[in-house]
Amino acid sequence: MTEQKRSLPATRKDPDDEPGLTQEFLKDADLYEGSKLKTQGRPKSTSPKEPVKLRLDADVLAALGASGKGWQA
């Protein structure tokens, strides 16, 4: 029971056997401008929203909840 398990054999033996660069690989690759990573997706907002914690009395919440569905919005 103290026998060590062998690791899996290497699937590639020669570094020249690397797969070629495909369009799919390049599509998912990171894009750099110089040494800086260029981010993808939605740009950062110039005026981001700030999280707020608001404490209300129970009677205020009851009155807002009585106004109907969607009162949180």
C-alpha cells in the first residue's frame, strides 16, 4: 500500500510536434499592446455606480411594499 503511483506518460515527446496555430486558437488568445494586456468587452464607465446601504424603518418598508409588485425598483 505504500507503493507510489506512476505519473501519466507524456503525450508529446518532441517540442517540434506542437500543434499549429489555428483560427480558433487565435480567436481566444490575449491581445497585447506593447507589454500591456488590452482588455476586451464592455469599456469601463467614466462614472461608475456606487453601492449604497440604506436602512429604513419597518413602517416605511411596509408602505413601499403595499404599493404593489416591483416596488424595489
